[in-house]
Amino acid sequence: MNESKIKKLVIVGGGTAGWMTAALMIKLLGKAIDITLVESDKIATVGVGEATIPPILHFNRALGLDEREFLRETKGTIKLGIQFENWWKPGESYMHAFGTIGKNFPLCDFHHYWRRSCLGGSKSSLWDFSLNYQAAINNKFAPLAQIKGTSLPGLAYAYHFDAGLYAQFLRRYSEGRGVRRIEGTVRDVRLDVDSGFVESLLLESGERIAGDLFVDCTGMAALLIGKSLGVGFEEWSQWLPCDRAMAVPSAATTPVVPYTRSTAHEAGWQWRIPLQHRTGNGMVFSSRHWSDDQARDALMRNLDGEPLAEPRIIPFRTGRRREQWRKNVVSIGLSSSFLEPLESTSIHLIQTAVTRLAKLFPHRGIHVEEVAEFNRQSQVEIERVRDFIILHYKANERRDSDFWRACETMDIPDSLREKMALFARTGKLFRDYDDLFSEAAWQQVLIGQGLMPEDYHPIADNLSKRQLKELMESLKTLVDGTVKGLPDHEQFLQSLEAR
């Protein structure tokens, strides 16, 4: 094993994955290592990852980005949650809203109190007590850390943005701090005959790029981790049946809503992501149940603005690379794994992988212990996200097509089956260690997909009927009053132009 210092980091591939990697590495390690990024303008990126989840704020803040500038440069909008339409049953909808719901008590989440009130005759919805949901459906937003006069948290939010513009924004950031960008296409990857480590890249121009550690951001091509080092791919099509996507931008419409829409169709689902300058749309579907023409017809029929291009097909395999780090190659982005963008996790998984690499960055040589820990954490994370996405398909009562009937009856991982069974019977829910999604997120999707718990935690009986009624009424009044005082989302976007 080479015990010399790791001094040269080479990132292969640009796009969101490459430039997020470059930006964080130069911010944290810029004085200790040299960073080179190789990309080709001839190679298109997937570029449909336009919706994020709240941890993106931590990444941008770690880089020291100004939020207003970032939103202006990326044509960004605010995202308070994801509206799921027709997933449980046709005509039914619910939102996975970010943030908390109601008020949690020690060892007993709010939904237990809410469920007790429902069993006692209340007709309230769980989402009556979600500040994020009520703000979203009323097209309201302003940064709000805490509800005024209380200890309750305010709005949790993420962004919609143009992923291509975000990559360009981070490229300027990275190059301005010393990242060297080389335009070129990799012709050959040279491996050390003894160690099997990647030694250098040979570009079409004849230039040779040597490095100590390489990051594979080549997308589904997986040029280094897959083709050069031969790391296999574990496929999850038995649980996630969609294998194709079709993307098309359309003209922006008003109002610009602060949430993503996901609408279930006969053999897949459609996304709608509002940006300042356009709307991102796409259809994720199963090629076993729909042809490209059928998917295209459904997508184009359901646009709410004029299409700005021809739909673009993106075939994919759902699953993960069996190792995210092998020898001196770390895979980040689509070279590492692919999960359909149902819960907007693509950019987040880039973020966590880059952060994980920063924490485990090798110093004097690459050691098996660091590699093993990186791979262990990566596997746990992606499998937790996988289970959360499977839940949306499994817990459905559509039964209107072969696709949805197959999803309802399919076998699922034990980890998910046990979680669903415990919640359905008792209302109890436990967030797994390293699970990306909060208890509130799981609660909303479980209940939204029709798994109404039969029971609630006995701690909720500590309140009298009167106290319970007063709690529900006061929380709803607090949420409604707070939302009423917020400005429109579009007012917030217009304020970004003020210098």
C-alpha cells in the first residue's frame, strides 16, 4: 500500500456531482491538496435533478454561499414539500411536507394525540397542523425560524433550481478558489500493474492526468468504478419497477407554487417542478407496462404550460454500486447509485457522499478501514432511502392497472414490512439510525398512502378530552394565523432582485 501523502485529487466528470465535489473539497482541503476536474462539453449530463430537500441549505452554508445570489443565479424557487396526487387512490392527494407537525411531547409524537382525537370523533386532517403544508397550499413563504411567541419551529424549506445553472455557479466558485478544470474526453484509464489503483487518465488530446485519489462523477457510464475497476451493480427492479424517464421543460405559469408535484399515472408518475424561468416536467414509468409513445402522450397531455423542447428519454437501472469506494476511486452521483427522483434525493445523495468523503479523506495512503467505513455508511443510507420510496408503491389501493396491482402485491424488504406492520397496528414508528427521513416524513407518507394506525400510544391519554380538544384547536389557530401573516411566495422571489 502506498503510504505517501494524498496530494492530487482528480474528479472525472462535471455536472452537479462533479462541481459539488469540487466546491466542498476546495473549501475544506484547498490548502492541503491540488484538485483537478476533467469534463467534456461534448458529454451531456442528465440534468433533471431540479428539486432538493432541506439539508441542501447546510451544504450551501458550508460553502459560504449567499442565498439570494444563489437563487438569482440558479433561477431557484422555494420548496416546502412534495404533493402526491393519485398515489393511494385516484382522486386522493397528500403532501410530504417538510418540518414538524403539531407539537411533539416527550416520548410521544403528535400524531398519537391526533389519532386519539380522530377516534373520538374529530374530522381534522393531520395536515391541518403542518405549518409547511398550510403555507405551501396557500402559496406563502418567508424565512421563518420559529413561530412567533412560541418555542415551535418555523418553516423548513429546500429549493427548486436549474441543476445546470447550479453546476455553473459552483464551477465559478471552485475555479475562483483554485480548482483546475481540464476540457477533454477520457480515452483510456491506466491502472498500476501491482496495486490495481488508477494511475492516470489519458485524454483524447494525448494529455495524461495523474492523481492519488480519483472521484468518478461520470454518471451512469461509471467509467472508473464500473468499467475500469469492475465493481458490480446491485439492481432493485424487483421493488422499484420503473426503468425509464422522459423529461421536458415547459413555459413558466403562475402562481409559482412552493412545492413539487408528483402525480401517479397508469404505469408510473409525473413530476412538476416550478422554477423562476420555466417548469421542469417529466414522466417516470415502467417500459414493461407503457411504451415510450404512451408515456409521451400522457406527459404532454398533462403539461400546464407550452413545451419548450422535445421530450428526452432517460433509461435507467435502479440500484447501487456494490462498492462506492474501491482502491483509489470513489464514486459519487449516478456512478454510485440511482433512485428515481420521487423524493428528490439525487442531489442530496451527492451531498452526503461528498461530505462523507471529506470526513474520511485519506491522509498518508488509502487504508482499507476508511474504505470499508465509507462503503458501510453508503450502503445503509441508500437502503433506507430505497425503503422509503418503495413504500409509495407498495401501500396503494389503486388496482386500476396491472402496474399498480403488481406493486400492491409485491414482496418488499423485511426492514420496510416490519415498519409498516408496527405502524398500522400501533401507530408506533421508529426512525432507523442514519435514516435520512424524519419520523414526521414517514408518518405523512404512511398515513397519506392509507395506512391509518388502529391505535395510539397510551401517553396520549394523559390529557383529558377537554385538554385534547383545546390542544388541537390552539395548534390549528396558531398555524392558520402564522400562515396568514406570511407574504406570497412570488413576493419573496421578486424581493431577490433587490440589491
